[in-house]
Amino acid sequence: MIKFLDKKLFRYLSVFLFLNSSILPVKSSSALAAWAIKTDGTLELRTKSNTNLKAYFQKANLISGDRFWVDFPGELKNPRSIKGNGPVKEIRLGKPNKGKTRLVVEFKEEAFLNPLTWRLVGLDQNRWRIKLFNPKDPFKKIGEGVVVNRIRNIKENQKLIHKKKSDYHFLKLPDVKQNKFSVIIDPGHGGPDPGAIGIGGIRETDVVLEVSKIVKKLLSEKSVKVRLTRKNEVDLDLHPRVSFANNMDADIFVSIHANASRGKRRDINGLETFYYRGWRGRLLAKNIQKQILRVSPGSPDRGVKQGRFYVIKNTRMPAVLVEIGFLTGRLDARRLEKTTHRKRLAYAIAKGILEYLYKIG
């Protein structure tokens, strides 16, 4: 999050990351592993995977200049100060309180900053970037540790979603026995029933239909037989969805939904997966939940739960209902409105399904 502490300027944003990494912090129990202010005025950070950062900006006062700082979980072992150059007066690393680490960038009085344009963005599951200033004069890089992650970043993976079948091995989707398995994907709601309505009018039916179609494509390219209960905006009751799955004698049934909180509270976010009975249903739910959390770091894990939803209670095969986020939640809604995130979720669901099919053989 970036928080502007000037009373006239207050804005609160949450940002998170998307891939996994095995690179660990060096000589510190802090979540901060490495940092660098590059020659173009961009601050890059490397952290432990799935770290939740809090970032702040405060205008100059009688004691200090304009300051930008980031708080990390975990306590820094070696507080220190580093002399800056150009518009940067000093960088300080300390522990504001027990169990926390703070990286402070203090600017010189003459520095020209426009913090309302700042956006802290995730490059992958443990790298962050924010453009702080545009150097007017040559600026020497300042930093500690290795920031660059050798793992393929999220933009590259997004591009691979569009590539032909032969290129999908880069995404590491598990292989299963060809043409052995049959899967039913159920996009929730549809037609006159839009489901949940979220921030900015985003509709559940639109989100889950797009995700479901991509899941179908990914599974089909792994030679899994896949059918959708609906392919467009049609009115489809619960009973026909169940009958369709049972008549197809499918191996699994996956119903995809998006959540909404009572009172449309924007502070409620999270992902959860429901099953009705049996170890196979639970295994399928656990595999899918694990994968969707990986592409939605920072969004709360609401867990794998038993539920009595009609579509998973009355299907004869292992069945789950996946809630891919809260359309009414500030964090989840901002993600779900983007096609790139819907593709990540579809990839995650497909991977969870394929891992389950691989395990049951």
C-alpha cells in the first residue's frame, strides 16, 4: 500500500506479486532481501515470496525533507544509513518497532517529486518496482544485494498464454493421459442472472464465463475432454447443470464463481474452494485452492471447506465450487476486472485440475 501522510493528500493502495522464487534474503530475518535505486530513478525491491508491503510518502517538515518509505515484515539485524546522490539525500534502513523493517528514501529540498503518480507494482512474486523521480542530472545507482530475479517474470508468462500448444510447456502445466479424462466446467449464473455485482458494475457472470472458457482451452490442449455447462449469456437453472454433468459421466465437475460481501464492504477479499464429500472432492479442492492463491498473493486464503451447494451436492462425480475473489473487495475487484488476472486464474484452475487428474491416474 502507498499512504500519503499529508492531510491534504491521502490515498491508500494495495499491490501484490505473482510468481514464486527460491531466492532467499541475505544476512537478515527481514522480508527485505535486496533493493536498488537505478539510474533512471526507479526503486526496485526483492522480498520473500508473498510479502505484504506497506509504503508511505510524507512531505518535508522542519526536520526532514520529503520522504518515501516502505515497511516490511521481519526485523532488520543491521540498521544503517547510506549517503545518496542527485535528488536523494540519504537512504536509511532501520526497525521502527519490533518485528519490522523500514527502508526510507529521503530527498533533497530541490528534488522535484510527483507522488500522486507513483504506483508500486509487482513484477513477480518477490519483486517490486516504483518510479520515484526522473533525474535531471546523471544519477549513480544505489543499492544492496541482487534485485534481478532469474525466474521468468509475469509479463512473459502472460504472453505465453496466447502461444500455440507446443509452447505451453513453458507454463509447466502437468501432462495427463491423453483422452482419458472428462471434465465439466460450470460458469456460474448467466443471462438474466448476473450473479454478484461489484465495484464499478463488474458482473460475476462475465468474469466467470471468460475464466471458464480459458480453462477449457488450456485443458483441451492437454487432451482432456472438456464441456462447459454454458458458452454464453443464457438462463440456466441449477438442475440442468447437474443433469448435464451426470449424463456426461464426467470425472470431475468444477463450478466457477466470484464472491460479494454483505454491505459491499471493500475491505473483505479472499479466495475459497468448496467440496461436498469424499477425499477425492477434497483433494481436487485443495489442488485448485493452492494454485489460485499462488496467482493472487495478498488476497486472504479463506480455505478449503465443505459446502452444500446444489451443484456440488447433487453431482455424482467429485465436484468443487471455486470462489475466485470478491467483486466487492478493493483488492480482488481491481484484479478481477483485468483480463490478465482472469487468465492467471484460469491457468491456476487448469493446473489444479491437471495435478488432481495426474494424482488419481
